[in-house]
Amino acid sequence: MKIFDTLSVTEKELDAPASIRIYLCGVTVYDDSHIGHARTIIVFDTLRRFLESQGVRVKLIQNFTDVDDKIINRARTENVSADKISSRYIANYFEGFDSLNVKRADLYPKATEHIAEMISLIQGLVGKGFAYVSANGVYFAVSKFTEYGKLSKKKIDELISGARVEVDDTKKDPLDFALWKFAEDEPGWDSPWGHGRPGWHIECSAMSLKYLGSDFEIHGGGRDLIFPHHENEIAQSESYTGKNFAKIWMHVGMVTINGEKMSKSLGNTKSVDFVLKKWGPNIVRLFCLSGHYSKPIDYSEDLLKETIIKWRQVENCYYELILSDDGAADINDEKIAREAVKETEKEFTEALGSDFNTSLATSAFFKLVKTANQIAASEHLVRSIADIVLPAFEQMLDVLGLSVVRVSPEEKSKINDLINRRNMLRIQKDFHGADAIRKEISDMGIVLIDHKRRTIWMRQEKIGADG
């Protein structure tokens, strides 16, 4: 498998040892997560699912930044503790991303739980001459790390002009960044240099080194983190260890809204809660995987409405497959099914193995769905053909993190009884009674599919956009 590495600007081979270590920069929990966060996390969730489907063990660490000026400012506005703010939005995070069918990471370390590790790392940097103490805190001396700028591909003078740096006359260089900030207010911790709290960048170095060690396989996040966050992580981590920090730097493109950057100041953000209520988990996941992960994608209602149509075809395919009946298979249809499975499985795996092209992978999945639906429409989808298609269908569904709404055995029995009653009424030409039963079935969220010989059904996911 090859993945584009932001550092080397090349596609690098991801060696497939017994396990692969991934560190994903998580969210700062001062507000609810939005569709931009969702895209990054869904991309990495799908990457993990694909690797695991190939027999690779994945260790995924995703942090929560739970000490930050934005959290503190919000706590002051609401007159509550910073811990109360972070706890609220961590709970909201899990509620939203569990609903998006995102598998839980192996660990979600919090910054506040790793202050000792950060202090130890800072002590090491001070001791090696890479950091210094000023009147306002402890700073990393960027000039001491000669490779600074290697991730963002910017020269030092470009970084100075482009950086949003805090004005601090006690710093030796405008680019020097805070490892520890002195502060008397809470939250704060005692340190060898004075009471205060950590800078933003040091937490991810401390936690990734603790749980994954040096030279782990993939460090990921949104493209907006390349500079300064990831650039600074590299500088402090490699200065501390003297070793390579991560093998591959994988960055996910931004989500724009009508071509504009999404931001709270413009009031155009779409929260995870909003998109879940409007579109549902499967449509959101398909949207987030619709373009190449490294490129921006635009939040377009037209695109999302088109995705609903595709998802209805997936639901139709699933129920046609699981409700297929016994019968003699047409040799030609069986051949078509086998070839479609072989071809789409190859396309799906090759697409994801070639810089994780989820757009091409989903196209291959939809191609298999279309073939199965065509066989079903021709009244030739018998169980032996379904048995050929279903394993590949469910494997791709699982890798993409999609989930068709299922029914319980009790619901299945009730639906079948109603369908049998409706069929009897139709034979008796009691179409009024048959329509009444169809409405009762429809109110249960069930859609009937009438074939020549029988009627089958499917349960559709309720999607806010189409009622």
C-alpha cells in the first residue's frame, strides 16, 4: 500500500508488518465537532478498517486537547470550570462519532492527563539546549533545529511573515513557540520553571512518543495542521529523541461551504449533530469519502441529495440479496455475478492500496450494487447468485463503515405476515384492503418491492432531507 507523504512529497510504501501505529490529532473540546473534523476522522476510520480487512493489526491513538485558551475563555463566559466545558464536548464527540459508525480508537489520551510527560519532555529540550526559559514561559528555539520548515516546505523568512505568532518581547526569535506558559489562574500545574500550563504542540509529541514510540508508521490530521502544529511537533520531537518522528505524514483536505472556507467567524460551519440529523450517517460517510482524501471537498446539498439516491440502491441491493429465494440459477447471470465480484473486489482493493483512493473504491462498490440490482430486476436473483455477491458486498460495506438498517426476527415475521395478507387481498381483487396494508407497512419504514412471482421488502433509513 502506498500513501502520499507530505514530508517527502512522494507516495511512500506503507510496509505491512504485524501492526501499524497511527497517531491522529483529535479535536480541541471547546465546542461541538463539525463536518471538517468528521471528514478527517472518517477517512482515518476507513483507513483503519481497510488495513484490518487485509489482516493488519492497527494501533490508533487519537488525542483530546482539553486545556486551551478557547476552553478557558468559554468556561469564563459560562462561569463554569474548564473541566466542565471539556467533559461536555467530549461526551458530545462520542455521541456524534458513534452515530457516524466510527470505531473507537485504542486510546483517547487527554492533554490534562499527561502533564508529567510534557514536563519531562520540556526538561529534556532545555537540557539539550533546544529550549530556553523567558519571563513568560519556556520556548522552543527554532533556530536550533536546522530542518525547521521541512514539512511545510517554507523557508524561515516565509514562516516569519506567514505565521500568526503571539507578540512576546521575551522571545529570542518571533518563530520560537511556547512549550510552557506561565499563568497564575486555573487550570494550571506546578513545573520546575513556575506555575502554568503547556503550549498546544507539546501535548501531541508527549502522547505519541509515550504510546507509539519514535518512527511510528503514520501521523495524521487535517491539512490545516501542517503549519504550525505538525511542523512544531517534528522540531521538538526529533530534537528530544534524535530519531525520526513518523514515517508518513498523511493530511486530509478541508471541507468548504459553497466554495468558501468553513469558519465560525463566517457562521457557515455545519456541526456533526446538524449533518447527522439532516442526512444520516451513511450519506455523511459517503460524502466524506467522495473525493480524494488529500483534496478539498465542497459541502453541496445537490451532491448529498444525489448520494441519497445511490444509498437507496444499496439498501435495495442488500434486501434483494438476503431475501432471495431458492431456484435454478441462469448460467449466464451466475457468470456475470462471479465476474462482477472478481472485478469490483480487485478495483476496490487496488484503489485503496493506491494512496487510499476512496472515490474510486466507492465507485467499484456501486458498480457491484448496480450489477446485483440488474439481475434482481430481471427476476433472476436466486439464492445461489446472492451467495456469490453477498460476501463481497458486506466486506466493502464494512470497510467503508456503512450500515444498512436491519430488522429484528420479530419485525421480519410481522412484515411477512402483512405481505401475505396483502397478496391474498390482491388475489381477491380487494385493492382497497391491499392498499391499507401497504400503508401500514409503509408507516413501519418498510418499502415493498413487487416482483412478478412475489413481493419482497426493504427497510429504508430515515433521512431528514427526504422526510
